[in-house]
Amino acid sequence: MMTGQLGFVDHLLMGSGSRRKDHLAEIDALIDWSEIERLLQPLRSGRMGRPAYRVMSMFKLLLLQRWYGLSDEAMEDALADRLSFRRFAGFGLEEAIPDATTICRFRLDLVEADLGDALFAAAGRSLDAKGLLVRQGTLIDASLMSAAVAEPRKQPGGGTSKVDPEARWAKKGHRATFGYKLHIAVDQGSGLVRQARLTSATVADCILGPDLVQGDEAEVYADMAYDNAVMRTRLAQAGIVNKVMRRPNRYHALTKDELARNNAIGRIRGRVESVFGTLKRSYGRSRLRYIGLAKNSLDLLLTFIAMNLRRARLLTSG
């Protein structure tokens, strides 16, 4: 069993270093990891032949992978010679480190235990305890996410993949995407992601919209895809100002005042697009990494934890 206790020499050698190491140290000190560690403890039961690596250390390796774009194999290599990575994850210089297979197995254990939502919520509560959430408003939106598998031939009524049968075709605007749909709620003031759900690509935005309302914000901003009676009722009952863009229909065109309102909302609501942009470009999720809804859901929730922690470091260091 590995103790996780760094010795004097470990601290001496790891204590000086690069600016990158300082960033990791700042993130490490940013939140209380204890709730996350409690959630991970059941994974200690392990399987035959599984090394007794600390679950908290393994979890932090998953965060490092997302910050630095590392595969399981590259993470193993980096951990062997990056002192800042060892320090962040809590591995002493003389400790054995997990190999790529162990890292992969730990991630699969998280999928099997269905811990993604709980871990994301725990990280969010810890950031909230730092006073980082503004709650002035919530920005709600959804984006189609391309599947990891090759696109099947589009057929009437869709078209499915034998490799990833949960992925579906869906169209937004003039573009069809084969994959899934990611729905998010973002704190307007801080830019932190407060909730994320991955669903079938065919789930309509308005179906999930009311569930993304946090209930403690002053206002909710969303595009006209979310404008329906259910959303209006949800906001009214919670006493939240409705900043959802109005949708015209075949019987009623929008008035000039409604058009002006939509334009004003759009300038604020549009900031949520930067979150999707960061996810897809900076974190390499323009295409999903795994097969199936459960594995991709966990991956995206872990990625949002990583994004939120990096964002929080900037908010607290400024």
C-alpha cells in the first residue's frame, strides 16, 4: 500500500521549479479534495492484480491528462520524469507509478460506478465555498458533439453505427452531425460550468432546458429553442427573471420590441459559446474520445472539472 507521504528529499527536489508547477500547486490548494476522496473510496476494493494506488492520486492523473492533452501511455511517460506531475498527484520520487493500463482501468471503474455527476457536483460545491459563483445569471445552451466512430451512411430516418449504437444523426442549422448532444449551464459572472448533461443527439434542447435551471440564479439566458410553456413556468415558479429569447410561430411574428429584446439577450447569451469553443479547441473535444454515452459522459464531466479548476485559479489569482 502506498502512503502518499512525501519525504524531505521529495519536497526539496519538487519544491523549486517552473511556472507550470506553480500553476498546479495553486490549483491543488484551491479546493478541499476531501469530499471527492470520500466518493472515490469505494473504488479501493479493486480486482486481483490491481496495484493499491491511492484513488485521489489516480483521480488527479485524469485531470492532468485533460490539462495537458495526454493519452494513458503519454501520462505514464510524463509521470516518470515530470516532478510537478508527481507532486500534484502525490507520488514520491521512490514510489512506483501506475502504468497506462492501470490508468485506463481506473477510468473504467469510474464509469462502472457512475460517479461522474457526483464528482462534478462535489468539485462545484468546493469552488462555491470559495465564493466564486456569482449567480447573477445562468447561460444555457447545447451543442452537437461528433462521435468517435466513423459516420455511417445517412439513411431515411437516420442511420446507426454497429460500433457505437447509441450515437445518432441530428441536424442543427444546415449541418448534420453524427454523435451526441451536450447540454450545459454556465454561471454568467464567473464563466464556471455549473451543470452538464450528455444525451442522445436527438433530444430537443427545450426538453432538458428546465432541468438546467439552477434555481438560485437571478436570471436565465437561452436562445429561442428553449422558449416554451414548461421553461416559462419553471422560471416563474422559482422567481427567476426570464431572459429566454422569444420564438415566433406561424400565427404570430415577433414585434419590434421582442426583436430588440432578443438582440439584447443574444449579446449576453452568446458568451456560452466560448465555453464550447474552449472545450472543443483547447481540450481537444471537437470529436468525442470514447464509445457510448456512459464513457463519454464521464470524460466530459472530468474535462469540465479540469476547466473549472483552471478557470477558478485565474479568478482567484487576478
